[in-house]
Amino acid sequence: MSTRLKSSRPEISLTRFSGEGAVMKLNVLIPENNKYEWGQDTVEAISLTREQAGSLAHDLLAFANEWEVAEHE
């Protein structure tokens, strides 16, 4: 089961879901991603402004401390 969570920024989408072994996980979606070649691997990276980074840090701390709020409660 998944739940959309309120985010500090409208362009950042957060979804909480039960992972393997009922461990709670968080999916963070930021539409601007870039792919980079790193050796033999291709990695995806995100670019954040300072404001976006601060907001994301706030949201991640809320999730880590179980203070997150569902988008529609």
C-alpha cells in the first residue's frame, strides 16, 4: 500500500510505501533528472537549488522521524 505525502515544494513528489519485510520506504520524485556515464554504469542524478535541497531535507527528516503527513487526510 502506498500513500502520497505532503511535500514542502510542489515540484517534489513523495510517496510512502511498504517495502520488503514491511519496512517503510520513501519514493522521491523530482522531474529534472540527468543521466551520466560513470565508468561502465549509467547513473541518474538530480539538480537542486539551495531552497529545494532545504525543503527536501525537511521532508526526509519528517519521514525518518515518522512525522510525515499524508497528502489527503
